[in-house]
Amino acid sequence: MKHQLDNIKRIAFLLALGMCNSCSDFIEVGYPKTEIVTDAVFVSDISAVSAVRGIYSLMMTNNSFTRGGMEEFTGIYSDELISHASRADQLQFFQNALTVRNTDVLGAFWREPFRYINNANAILEGLQQPNGVSQPVRKQLEGEARFIRAFCYFYLVNLFGDVPYLSTSDYRITSIAGRNSVEQVQHQIEADLLVARDLLTGDFMASNNERNQPNRGAATALLARHYLYTGQWTQAEAMATQVIDQVSTYSLVSDLTRVFLANSTETIWQLKPVVPNANAPQAPLFVLTLAPNPTSRRLSLRPGFAGIFDLEDKRRSAWIGTFTNAAGSWQYSHKYKVVSNATVTEYNMVLRLAEQYLIRAEARTHLNNLDGANADVNVIRQRAGLTAQNNPDVASMLSAIELERQKEFFTEWGHRWFDLKRTNRASAILSPLKADWQETDLLFPIPDAERVINTNLSQNPGY
């Protein structure tokens, strides 16, 4: 994984020195020795904080799963989006025909998360050495680094299955690491999030009262999702409840057009745009200001998608837009509104409160608490302007939750794709839509370029 390694020095001064608004201005240098990293980054609270914030900046600068890649590629891979692209690698996602040489799989979904993991590991290693970082800041930064590592591994393991679990930035180890089992990686995700939850503060003081750095609520929310995905219903319910019960910190936004604004009360964690004159990446990716084309406007919602919404559902009017010209009419995801504006009003929403209600509803269903599950689903339905439901049994309750998740989280962070996978519904839903669908499409291929570098990496079946 030679190409995953970054020079921590370029991250350390991204914000502290104000060198640039994007990482492209940095000069690539050789891999730093530990002593250099410690001297350069951990000399003070300011430089150490800047190093961690630099990871978030990378997430919003590079072509990555964190900068619209997850939404675009899993959206066309599943049943949400139509791809109008002409580039072969993009079409491979739409056609469920990924190859081991797909550059988007390699760059956005493999190298970028491992880049952030490597940087988080370097931060954790540096914090363990004698340095000039105060104890309160040390705790916060360790919590954030562990959260980043767990966050990246959550997506890696759900996209690729078995992946190398790296807890060091030592290239001598990472470059020859084989794949760990899904269960082993999931165990480490849980361990990191539990520690992060204890270390992080419950407020947003560390991020100047913005919601663009993970706090205890973010770690708890991601734990709730982790427990849901691994079928640990009691723990999923408990973690989701802890977030929901923080009513003075998190609350649903009644005006659906304002959910994705920077620091909305529904926000648990957002990524702040750092590219000049750019808001969140989703609006320029999804909003059709002209007819779909192979390059600048390559995505539209699948025809008929809006039909899953009742006519009175406020999400339909607030979150779905339509572009019409003489050639036709296309619908698009309109959760984010700002295509281009120097004033930043929309951040990239990563974790939000609505998910916690539906996590708890699903966990409660499996725990045979149907009254509680109905109550949670109805919170989301009533916010959307719909009447309350009373699903009388487990099967109808799970179907209702699946539909609400589809409506609530379309084109958000791959929720639909992962829901189809984890509930074993992918083949039933996608095989009628995808001519070449096969069960092995449930996992992405391990990039061939990485397997050439590291011969200990095995390949997924079907590739």
C-alpha cells in the first residue's frame, strides 16, 4: 500500500499556516521519519489540532468516497440513479460490471480511506510519544483519530469484505499486510468507537461550536449503525437512544429544505467544504441545471423513483427536483441546493439524527417492541407530513422501515446499497434491473494495482 502513505507534515500545517485552501498546493516529499513527524506536528496543541483537521480537509479536497463518490457510485450501482456517463469506469458501476482495473474503485474507495487510516495511525503514534500536546487536547485528538479509523473501516469492510486491518503507519508492515476477516475488522471498529466515545467531548467546543469534527455523539451514532449492521439489536437500540435523548443538542429540522444546511440541529457530523467558492459536493453532482450529459450532468434519478413517495410526502417536493426541456424531463436529488456560491451555507452531511430513529425502530422490531418501533417510524413520517402507521407484525414493520429508509436516505452515503446488502435483498431488487447482476457483485474487487504491490492481498470471488 505504498501509495496510501502521506506525509503528515503536509497535513499538519494545512489550516494552521493557511498555506492554501486545497491540498493541491502542497509539495510531495519523502516519507517522514517518526522523529520528524513528532517534531513537526506534536510540538504544540495548535499544530497537532491542525494535523487532525488536515485529514478532514483531505476528505473534502480529493476525489474520494467522502466527497460525493459514495453517493454517486453506489447510487448507480443500486436502484437509485441512472448514469449518463460515457467514461468506461463509471459505466462499470451502472452495469454492475466492475473490473479489477477500475480506477474509481482504486482511487475513491480503496486508496483514499487507507490514506486517512494511515494518517490517523500516524497521529495516534505521535500522541503516544513525549510531546508538547496538553492532556485535554491529547484526549480529543486520540478520540478523533480513532473515530476516523473506524469510520473508514466501516465503509471498507462493507464495500470489499475482508480487508487489511492496519493499526500502524509503518510501511514495512502495511506494505505486506494480508486481508483480515470481516469479523476481525468489525471487532476493531467497535473497539475504536468505544474508546473514542469515552475520549471525545459531548459538545462542539473543540470545533469552535461547528459540527464539522466528530464528538461523542458522532461516535455513539456510528456505534449504533455498527450494531445494527452486525445484528446486535440491544446495543443498537441503546446507542441510538443515547443520541436521540440529547434533545438540547440534536433535533429534527421541521423545514426539510433546511436539513442539510451547515450546523443544522439535525447534524451529528458534517464535513466542511474547503475548496474555494464551493459548498457541499452533492449539489453540483446531482442538480440538473441542464439536460443530462456524459460529463458535467451525468446523473439523474431512476425513472419512477419518485413514485415511492406519497403525493403529500414533503420529502418529495423538498428533496426531488425536475429539469425539463424540449428533449424530455428528468428528476434529480435536490437535498442540497447550492451548486455554486462563494458563501458557504451547506456542509456535507455525514451523520444525522433521522437515521438514529430508524436504527432504533429496526432494532426494536427485532426485539419485538413493535409499539416502540412504530413510534420511531412515525416520528420520521410525521416530519414528512404523513399520517402515523401501526404495523402489526415484524414482517410489515421491517418492510415499512425499509421503505422509510429508502425515502429518507436516498443519495446519502450509500445507505440504499448497504441496506439491500445487509438485509439480503440486493439480488431480488437488482436482478430485474441489471442484466449482468450476479451474487459476486455484492463485493467490489480488490484493485489489481494494489495486489501487484502487495502479493499478500487475495481477490474477491468473481473477479
